[in-house]
Amino acid sequence: MVTTLKISGMSCAHCTRAVFTALSGVPGIARADVRIGTAEVEHDGTVTLDALKQAVETAGYSVIDADENRRVLPQL
């Protein structure tokens, strides 16, 4: 499953590292591709949107929108 997050407050490489590090700590995440303003998170489907939002908020940013694509399977 892939969830795409739109994140506010990110403006530099440090921001992307902070969000990546926070998301990496969430159990069930296989991959996180973080860019300024967005994060594409591939996970096993057990990860909730609230858990993703909480991780981003822990890094100091806010999720302003999210799109879940349940049809995409994680790549092995």
C-alpha cells in the first residue's frame, strides 16, 4: 500500500531528513520517499494515517492532505 502525504512547513534538505527519520521509526513502513512538501510512504497496510501524521508532527511539520492507494502492493 502507498500513502502520499502533503506536508506543510518543509523548506530544506534538513526538513526532508527530519521527516524521513520520523517516518522510518513507524513499524510497518517499507520505504519512505520524502521531498520538500511531500512524502510517499510504502507500507504493509497496517500503518494508520494517524500514525503517519503523528510521526510527521513529531518532526515538527503538519500533514495537510493524504491520499491512500490500497491497490499498490509493496515491492519485495
